[in-house]
Amino acid sequence: MPAPAPADKAKQPLADRTILVVGAHGGFGEVLARACARAGAQVVLLGRRIPRLNKLYDALEADGAREPAIYPLDLAGATPDDYATLASTLERECGRLDGIVHCAAEFKGLASLENMPLDDWFTGMHVNLTAPWLLTRACLPLLRQREDASVLFLIDDPEQLSSAFWGSYGVSKHALLGLIAILRDELANSPVRVHGALPGPMRTALRGRAYFAEDPGSIPLPDAYAKACVSLLTGGPDAPTDAVVKLQPERANPPRPLGLSTFSN
Ligand SMILES: NC(=O)c1ccc[n+]([C@@H]2O[C@H](COP(=O)([O-])OP(=O)(O)OC[C@H]3O[C@@H](n4cnc5c(N)ncnc54)[C@H](OP(=O)(O)O)[C@@H]3O)[C@@H](O)[C@H]2O)c1
């Protein structure tokens, strides 16, 4: 495919790229997949629910996106061989890979470390930490073939996650920061940029499982953070170089009125 003209490059900064969105039918994954497609990328949608992947595929096609691809995979059960197959399929079917965004996350709800079921501990640590690493590891040879490639791990507020009851979600997100630091150092002389991407609170199923008493209308939709994530994938001379990049919301999402009467004297 010919390189996009400069004017198109401004509108479609990901025009010549293939981006793998992991957890593509989640709250943030879906809006990010749509934003990457609007930015011109070929998007590979990875998730564990085929009907939801199909629905998103149809929505992207209806939006006029470049033909997306679907890759059903459950990160809880996937093995290193499965990730090797993913990488070879991407190479065969797409011919390249320019970026991975890890949006999948396992979080069953708040629980003390002492009382959380051991299965939840193992699954949380695996899906949030080990699986993203195994997937990235398998895809690194493909990413290294590009002049500029990007791996983004969605992280969560470490200060918040240092308090009680965040369980394996909290521990795995802390460990992810260590993975990001070490991997960045090891890839410092490679074309692969590695970042932790930190959004603010987003109105998604995951947030609802922790903050069940809050008014969801007061929390921004995940759409607010998609553009910042696309620009992190795009890179370029002005791109942030920090290990953790706080995603700036595109627009303030004004809290929805609560419908309470206003009293005045
Ligand atoms: N929401 C927030 O306020 C917030 C704040 C800071 C950081 N983050 C981070 O942002 C990222 C996206 O979170 P979100 O809020 O969009 O959460 P979400 O709506 O719950 O989406 C998470 C996605 O991960 C998928 N997933 C879970 N286990 C999986 C597995 N074994 N295999 C494949 N996919 C699996 C879920 O699939 P199912 O739909 O099948 O369950 C879902 O699609 C996460 O890394 C989260 O830690 C979120």
C-alpha cells in the first residue's frame, strides 16, 4: 500500500499501521478500537466473546474502517503456543504489526487478600500480568521489524491500588509497572516504544464492580481517553517518553445532573 499523502497523515495518523487491541470488546477496548480505525489503522480485535467481536467488527465496517480482523482468545487459558500462533497469523494475514494495546483486565470485585478465593488470585495475576507479557513476547520479533512500534499497557492509579481490597487486580497492576520499567530498559535501543497508559476513572463495567455506590453519570465515558491513546500509538518527535503517560481526557465530561431539587433562601 502506498504511504499516505501528508494531508491524510494528519487526519489519519495510523493510516499505514496494524494495531492489535487486546480486550477489544471491553469498555475502553471498544472505543479505542474505533478510534484506531478512524485514525486509519487496520485493527485486530482480540477478545474472548465471539458475538461481541463480530458486533464490533460489523460496527467498524459500517463506519468505513479498513477491513478489521477478529482474533478470539481467552487470556486465562492461552498458552505460549497460542501466542506463537497469534504472532504467525498476524504476520501471514496482516504482513506486519505496529502496535499492541493491552486493555483486557480481570477484576471480580473488591476482596481482602486473605479471603479472596485462590482461583481469583491466580486468574487475576495471570490475565493482568503474565498473559500480556507472553503475548507481547511472542509479538516482539514482528514489532522489531517496524521503524516505530508501540506497546501500551493500560495501568491503574498506583496510589489508589495501594489500599485495601484491590486483591490480585491491585497487585498485578503494581507488578505491571515493574514489567514496563524493565522491558523499556531492555528495548531502549530498539524501535519498540513501551509505555504504561494511565487513564482517569472511566464509566465501564470494571469501574462499576469497585465503585458500586457512585453515580455512574458523574464518571467520564471511556471515549474521553481514546484520542490520547491513539496519539501515544502514533509517536513522533513530540511524543511523551515517560514510562507512564497519564492520558489527558479529550474533553471534560460534565457530570450528569442528579435531578435533585435546588433550594434557595
Ligand atoms: N475503568 C476505569 O476506571 C479504569 C481506570 C484505570 C485503568 N483502567 C484500565 O483500563 C483497562 C480497560 O478497562 P475497562 O474499564 O475498559 O474494563 P472492562 O470494560 O471490564 O473491559 C475489560 C475487558 O477485558 C476482558 N477480559 C477479561 N478477562 C479476559 C480474558 N481471560 N481473556 C480475554 N479478555 C478478557 C473483558 O472481557 P469480558 O467482556 O468477556 O469480561 C473485557 O472485554 C484495564 O486494563 C483497566 O485496568 C480502567
